[in-house]
Amino acid sequence: MRELDLVIIGGGPAGLSAAKIAAESGLNSLIIERDYKVGGQLVKQTHMFFGSEKQYAKTRGIDIAKILVNDVLAYPDKVEIMTETTVVGLYKDNVLTLLQKEKYIKIKAKAIIIATGASEKFLAFENNDLPGIYGAGAVQTLMNVHGVLPSEEVVMVGSGNIGLIVSYQLIQAGVKVKAVLEAAPTIGGYKVHASKLKRLGVDILTSTSVKRAEGKDTLEKIIIAKLDKNWDYIPGTEEEIIVDALCISVGLSPLTSLLSMVEADMKFVNYLGGLVPVINHQHETSIKNIFVAGDVCGVEEASSAIVEGYFSGLIVAERLGYKHPNHEELYQDFEAQLENLRSGPFGEKTRLGLKELRGENNAE
Amino acid sequence: MRIKNHPILEFKKQSTINFTFDGKSVEGVSGDTIASALHNLGIRKLSHSIKDKRARGFYCAIGNCASCNMIVDGVPNVRTCVVLLEEGMAVETQENKGVLYERT
Ligand SMILES: Cc1cc2nc3c(=O)[nH]c(=O)nc-3n(C[C@H](O)[C@H](O)[C@H](O)COP(=O)(O)OP(=O)(O)OC[C@H]3O[C@@H](n4cnc5c(N)ncnc54)[C@H](O)[C@@H]3O)c2cc1C
Ligand code: FES
């Protein structure tokens, strides 16, 4: 069995950033990525990012992905990347089972950083499994990475930032967005994104959701209805929309199944997207030498995923005897960047979530 | 359906990749995943549920939900949304859970 120093699971912004700092410190790492390419969620984001310059604000997601990938490719002797390889098993003695095509491979690592990100939530309604009903991120991949349109017309469910941004990008790609549905009485995402859509004539219907989908083998129409303040459908408000594509954007939940395999302590924290690992300030889980970074330990943004990646890379390098020459300085810098990213009104959910996770119970 | 004009992205003309879907010869382009090539051809039903045989298309495109599982070159349960299309691939709709087999 091959034995390595550091194995990073997931080659998104968090995983790539962890590998970069580890390499800078002199520590070798192996990044394992399920997709055929690294970059994670960023590879499909054509919009410019918010945040501060250190996390590449005002740069398009796709370009940030290139920067992060090149940062890692600059260390060919220190960072190895395995794509089209999924980690399917994790054991308490730090053994991992990888599935590569039809082959299972076992490896062992002194330390592991889990950076598997998050996946889009499903929404419960009748016939929600029909082809033509997609996660919003999936449609974004289809059109922005592969240049294939989902259909000529779509309806979006969810008016959070992802729903609004993907709606806008659908229009850019030439698709008609017939409506954006929002179950809550108010729009969830930033005003700038919502205004852009409204200017283009897209209706954002609040207190409204999809009740049922219909179609044979593929989506043909949806039935929408108004919701009361308890989010129950109001009888008699049903309306039919003829549409063959529906995008669901109702939040993300952390991909934590590997953590459950090693029975790491977990906690359900709604503000962070659901079940998340309990971690200390060093991003280490309850299992020694298993660390987490990025959306897997709380759904946030690429900017914080990058900094968490750097931070955990720094900590692991020191743990394994490869202290970064600027360790103290970077440690403080990364901590300050994270705090800064989470300050202000938009960081409130994360702040409350982290408090709850750490048991500092003035949370709500 | 492929994007023709885009204000930000440029989709250069890619070389054609020939493959088969349920025995029929079809085409995709270089850079396609199996699922994106099929979607472009208007094929949205990639799989079906095991018990009730309800139609399934792709949902997550990150290899997580298994809703796009197909048989590729005889191998079942391939997540077609994260596997690149290759020349000559035989892609088939999977009828069951996937059969364990031995390569000769
Ligand atoms: C539409 C949209 C708009 C967004 N806009 C912004 C924005 O404006 N600003 C911002 O800062 N953020 C934004 N984000 C959020 C940002 O993209 C994510 O927070 C960020 O990508 C999280 O990084 P990550 O590395 O934790 O996870 P991911 O990017 O999800 O990467 C995880 C990687 O792990 C791989 N993986 C998972 N499981 C396994 C396994 N078992 N084995 C091997 N590999 C595995 C996955 O394939 C993936 O490549 C947006 C997201 C979306 C979808
Ligand atoms: S669409 Fe979810 S695994 Fe492929």
C-alpha cells in the first residue's frame, strides 16, 4: 500500500489552495478529484466575484480557477493530481479507498484534508425526478463549460444568489427565463443580481413555489401555486406553466459522507447548510490528522474556501514537520482574512453558524 | 443545442467525436462529457429508477447523485456527467442495478 504524507480529497478552490501552501512549506501532497478536471465549482462561474482583492474579487470565477490551478502546477514535484478518481472509503487508520475507472486502490496518509465541497439540495414536489429538472449548478456546468443549452426556456426555483446568477447566465447564453419562483415573501439574493434580472423583464414571483411537474419521460409543464405564511399551498392559486426545463436552486448541503465513515463528531447547523463536522480552530475534526476546508465544513463562498484551504495547508505542514518559513505571519493573515470575509451583514449566517457549531450558545 | 454566441465565453469549434448510444451511431465534440453530448442530441432520459422504471436525467453534474448512471463500454454505473466522451465509446441505457462481471 502506498503511503503518503498529505492526501487532499477534492480539487476545488479549498483543496487546490491547501496544496499550494503545503508545497510552499516543502510538504508533498496528492489531490484526488472525482471530476475529469480540477477547479471545483469555479470552472463554470462566468461572473465576477465579490470580496476583497486577496481573494480575487472582481475576477471571474473561471479565471480564479485558472490562477489556483497554475499556483499548484508551479510545484510539479510537490503536488500530484489524480482526476477521474473518487474517494469511496475512509477508515480510522487514515486508509483511503479510491475508485479509478474499474479499479479500487488503497492508500494511506499521515494527514488528510477533506475538501469535497457541497451538493445542491433537492426539493420535494410531485414528479420531481423527471428529466429536465436540474440543479441550477448542473445547468451552469452544461452551458458554461460544455456550451450546451438546457433548453429554449426555463423556470428557476429559488431566488438566492445562485438562482439569480444562473438565471442571468441562462439569458446570456440565449435561454428565455420564464420566471423565478421564491417560496419566501422576499427575494433571497443580493439586490444587484435581482435588479439585473428585473431590467431584463424576468418576473420574480415571491411566496410562490412549484407544486407539481408533469410530463412523460421528460418535463413538459409545471404547476405553480402561492404559499401562505406557513409555506402551505393556498388552494385555488394554481397556475400552469408550459416549460421543458426547471432549475432548482434551494441551497447546498455539505458533502460529509466520508466524515461519517470515520465517525467524526458531527452537528446539524442549519446556518452552515446542514450536517457539518465539529472542528477546532485549526480546522481539525474529532479524528486526529483529519482536517476539513471549504464548503464541506459549512456552505460559504469560494473566497472563504480558498482561505480555509491555505489555512489548513499551513497547519498540516507544520504538524508533519514542514513549518512554512512565514508560518506565524500567514497564520495571522489567514485568520484575519476569514474574519473579514465573515464580517458585515452578508457574513451573519456564517457567524451565527460557527458560534452554534462551537457551542458558544448565544447563537440565536 | 449548442450555444452560438456568448458575451463572455468563446466556444471554439471542436473536433467531432463518434460514439454510439444504444447501438445507434451519434456524434459529440471534443471536451464533451458523455452526458453533455447526449443532452445536445436532445437525449435527456439517461437512466431510470430501478423499481418503477421512472425516467431519470442528469441532476447534479458533479458526479454525486447517480441519476446519470449508464453502461459505457460494458461497464455499468458510469457517472456520465463527469466522464469525458471518447472516440468509439459504446454508451447504453442501464436496465438494472448493473451486473458484476469478469473481464476476460
Ligand atoms: C452559481 C454559483 C455562484 C457562486 N458565486 C460565488 C461568488 O460570487 N463568490 C464566491 O466567493 N463564491 C461563490 N460561489 C460559491 C463557491 O463556488 C463555492 O463556495 C466554492 O466552490 C467551494 O469550494 P470547495 O473547494 O469547498 O468545494 P468545490 O468547489 O465544490 O470543490 C469540491 C471538489 O471535490 C470533489 N469531490 C467531492 N467528493 C469527492 C470524492 N469523494 N472524491 C474525490 N473528489 C471529490 C468535487 O468533484 C469538487 O471538484 C458560487 C457558487 C455557485 C454554484
Ligand atoms: S448527474 Fe448527478 S451523478 Fe451525474
